[in-house]
Amino acid sequence: MKKKLIFVITKAGWGGAQRYVYDLAVGLPREKFEIAVAGGGGGLLWRKLAEYKIKVISIPCLYRDIQPIKDIMSFMGLLRVFWRERPDIIHLNSTKAGALGTAAGFLYKLLNPGKEIKIVFTAHGWIFKENLPSFKKKLYLFLSRIISWLQDNVITISQIDLKEARRFVTQRKIVFIPNGASIPNFLDREQVRIKLIGQHRNPKNISDIKIIGTVAELISNKGLEYLISAAAIIKKKESSLDFKVIIIGEGKERKRLEKIIKSENMTNEIILKGFMPDAGKYLKGLDVFVLPSLKEGLPYAVLEAMQAGLPIAATGVGGIPDLLENEKEGLLVPPKNKEELSEAIIKILRNPANAQKMGDAARLKSEQKFRLYDMIRRTEDLYNSKSKNK
């Protein structure tokens, strides 16, 4: 008999947590699971799931920010969804969905005492590790502790999240399952370069232009202003270098980033490409991949850059050190440090042989340790295991 599984996520846009839900919902065997996905708003996740005829359920009042009235409405909405769908497994993703979904899921369990129901939460980076006032960090840590008591399992996707979980989650509930990813259908390098910078190139051959690129949502946690400032430093230090910085992604920080680009006098060098579907397929057109994040889970963008065999410069935050060992698969720098980020990028560009060596090592590591098949299989095993609250 099939198990009924419902994923819950705060936003139905497209980011790491949404990619994770999509990969599991599409990859889990249909003969074993009847799957639905519930979340706030609408977006690309809904459209991509529709291609596989996976049921989606909108929770209109579910937002990331704390809004007491809407949060109560979202809680009631989730409880109604659980009561109607009768899931055996509730798999929660992202902080707000995790909190409200756990409360609604626990009440659903109490109302169905004879039914075996499992509540699973995946931590895509703990909210109390974000750049927040001290009192908010303590509040979120306290709430995370309380909520974890009501959950059957907590999945951590990076070593640093695992370490944090051990501070407040009962050890027997914690499961470490790193993200895995299928390999994108990479496009031809020259084809990509023409698409990315064709209209922005100077008279030089397009193959002579160095492309420094990233794939990131335009939000503060991605630290993109530091990439912009690092590029300005590179322009001053390497005056003969012909380069472009390509930022693929969209978000609420666009206008602020455009102002920074203008203030740094980098309008000719930095291109905000906006959202591009299946952005990973363009990666082989880059010379360097950069992720200057302030906070991360285990980023798919870096994982796909590894699969592309690119040299990578990134901040050593969240799960990025799980993916990259400094000087082996890439270069790691502290967050919020434009000088060291610029130096790492210059080091990669100046030494193509070593850059190639790091890219090859990164590709091999992605193939050996971060396979999508392994993530799906281990998550399915967790679903089938006995509840840790028993």
C-alpha cells in the first residue's frame, strides 16, 4: 500500500530548498508514495511539479516574515490540508513552514491516535545563524528547540548544521543526508559565452574575455555586493584584463545592487542577467565560479559548478566547506571580505593549470559524494524507519 507523503515549503519560487523538494518529489518511486506539495504563493516550483503531474496545494497566507494574523491563518490552512489529505509522512522545509507545519502536524497526530504519522524537518541552514540581532537569534534558537521536540526526525544537509543540531535536538532524531544533484545538460562553451555576453563584448574575440560568474537569488544572504566590490578591485589591479561578471538570478535586492554597480563604476563589466531557467546548463561558459554568500545550507549552485569542472572561489560558510576543501577543490575566503575574494579570483585567473586541477578534483568529488540517487535512497529509508518519538 502506498504511503501518503506531503512536502511543505514556505515559498513556491525557486531556490535551494525548492530544488530539494522538487528532486525528492520527482525522484521518489511513485509505486511506493502518493505525493503532494503544499506551500505559500505560486512560482516556478509549482510549474515544474505540474510537468510530472504532482499535486500542489497553495497556502495563500504563508510568508517568510512573521505576521501573526497570517501565521494563524497559515496554521489553520495547513491543519485543514493535513486533515483532508491524510498524510502518513509530513516533510517540512524552510523555517516558517517548519514551525507552522510542525505545530499543525502535531495536532493532526493527536487527532488521529491510531494512525502512524511521521513529521520530518530538513534544515536548509538554521535561521539563528543569520545576521540578526542577538535577541532574535536567541529567540529563534529557543523556538527551534521547542519545535524539535514535536518532530520525529531532523535532516541536516551539512556538517555545520549537524553540529548546530546536536546543541538542541535529541541525538536519536538527527539524520545527516547531504544534498545530491543530477548533472545538468551543459551547453557548449562558446554557445553559452555568446548568449551571456554577446551584446556586451568589445571588439576583441569573445573567447579572450574572462567570465566570472555566479548563480544566486538577489537577496542579502548571498553577499553579492562583495562580488561587485571585488570586481572593482580586480579592475584596478589587473588593468589589462578583459573580463565580465555575470550574475544569473533575480530577487528583491536588484535595485540596491544596480546602485552599487553604478557607484563602483562597473556598469560595463557587471551584467545582471536576471532569472534564467535551468541556469546550471550555462556554467561551462564561465572561467571562474564565485559564491560570496554570508549564509548557506549546502548550495546547489556550487555543486553544479563542481559538476561542470569549474575553478571555484567561495566563502567558507554553511555547507560550502563540505563541498570544497581549500586549495584542493576550490578557494575559500571569509565572508564580507572583498579584498580576499578579489585575490582568490585573481589567483585562479593567473594560474590556469592549477585552476584546471581544482576543477577536475571538484568534478570527481561531486560524482563520488553528492549523487542525487544517494540522497533519494537515504531519504526513502528514513521515511520507512520507525518513528524516533516512539
